[in-house]
Amino acid sequence: MEYEMRAEYAEGASPYDPEPRFEVWHMTRLDGTTALCGRELEPDAARQSAHAWGTPAGRPLCHACGASYIHQVPHDVP
């Protein structure tokens, strides 16, 4: 299964605003709009690769999505 990160916007903001107010990144299945935490996200929300998970580009991350993602996808531990 493939995953990606999708933005959640601040209350009252949308991806169509000239400068949308970003709230947090969620993990979704590739091309999905339902986050692993169950939140429904905007179909046109900003996206980025799941490779951003755990990097500065992927912050802030929904804690519930992060916990679910780490249990679903094997990660190398140094």
C-alpha cells in the first residue's frame, strides 16, 4: 500500500484561499482524502510524498496519523 501526506487547513481556511492557513499534515492512502486518523480532508488539499514523514517538511504531523502509519509501514531503525 502506498501513502502520502495531505494538508489540513485552519478553521475557515481552504486550499482555494490565496494564502491558505495550514494547520497540520495527515497521512492518507495514496490519492485518498480520508486520513489514517479518520478525518476527511479537502480533495484539493496540498500533498507531499510520505517520504517527508519524520522530516522538518512533514511537521507538524497529526499524532494519531503518525502512530497509525508507523504500525502499518515498516521503517528502518538505526
